[in-house]
Amino acid sequence: MPALAPQSLPSPLSMRMIRRATTDDLTRIVTAHADAARIAADAGFDAVELHFGHNYLISSFLSPLLNRRRDAYGGSTAARARLARETAAAVREAVGDRIAVTAKLNMDDGVPGGLWLDESLQVARWLEADGHLDALALTAGSSLLNPMYLFTGDAPVRDFAAAFPRPLRTGIRLSGTTFLRAYPYRDAYLLERALQFRDAVDLPLILLGGITGRETMDMAMRRGFAFVAMARALLREPDLPNRLAAEPGHRSLCVHCNRCMPTIYRRTRCVLTG
């Protein structure tokens, strides 16, 4: 399907123009979020997460770099946050108190001119005051402009290139390190930024980024986080939470090679386990 953005801009991966979302598009998308949440609740799920991060559509509206609109959805921080707040309100109205509703919010985009902590903290305060969310998961980075800012660790340029047809494959191999920049991995690498949100809001917070061991999880609880989230480590060991519960000293087998990243285009998996 054609991609949408706050304004028309070129996509480096599809080599097409991304279409500017109209107000009718935004109304349809907010309604679609509410409908999806209702379906999840009816199906018996315990929670849904709204994605306000990584410069996907709602996150791109939050970004002053990507959102140059001059209508009700662009300009001031409040206007750029409107789509996120409308989506949270519609989802809560759709599901009531049947299930938990969380949102993944970018603390910063990791690109010059993008969303930064000062504005993101204000958005978090608004989302808390609106009263539609049960928790915030704090993240960072841009899948469009700087994905390794979220992942950290090894940059899988060759694997990423292999996931695309020529001539994109050649272009990614030649310039991949510009797009997939190197950020050293360390446990709980988003902690320092997330602590600023812990000081700013009373809403339960979810810490993610380098959560692979029991020691890190216990530290997050002591620092005031209600939950932690894992992703890549679970691709390598789907039973990791059970292992950590039974054997607190167990170390995750994930080596942060990030070769799972390009598998999203075919079948998301850890390539080291098949």
C-alpha cells in the first residue's frame, strides 16, 4: 500500500515518493487503530500497544524534521502531538477498561532536527494528563533515518543489503554504514534518558533497550520502572523469561549481531538458530 507521511517526501528504500496524509486519511487511521484494538480485546488479548516511535506515521507527526505542516496537525508541539493524543483517546473509547493500553513513545529520534527530549517529555505529560494510557514504553531512533540508534551493537550491512533487489542491494552495500551507523551495545542503554521521564510523570513506565539479564531487570525495578520489555533476546531464546525465573544468573545467548533486523522482510527470526 502507498506509504503516508506528514508531508510528501522521498523514500530511500522504495525509491518512490511518500504521499502527504490528508485529514481524511488521519481520521481513517485513528478509526482503524480503534477498530484494531476492539478486535484484539474481543479476541481475548490482555493489552495493546500504540506505536508512537521510530518515525512510523504517528512518530513522524511528532518530529519537527518530518512534519512541516501548517494545519491543525503541524507547527507547535501541541499540534504535532494531536494525532498521538487522538489515537490514544479513540483506542481507549473503543476498549474501555477491558484491556490495558500502552504506547511506545520516542524519547528522541537520533537525528538532527528531529524530536528531542524537551518536547518528548511534554508529550509524555500530555498523554498522562489525558488519562487514556496505562503505561508508556520509552524508545528512541528512526527506522527511516537512523535505525541503529535504537538497536545499538553490530550493523548488519551485508545481511540488510541481501534482503533487497538490485540496484538497491548494491547501493546499500556501498553506503550502508551511512544509514546503519555504529553505536556500541551496553545493557540498559536507554536508561539515562528514560530516567528523565521517570522524574517527569507518575504514569507506569516500561524500560526497553538492552534488557537481557535478571540483574538489569531488578535494577530497572529499583529505579522506578514498572515493567521491562525484550525483543531480540526473545528471538534467540523464546523461553528466556522462564529461564531467568528458574536460574537468575543465566545470561542471554543474544550476541547483539542484529542480523535479525533484515529478516523482517521475509520471516522474523534469529539467524543463529534458524
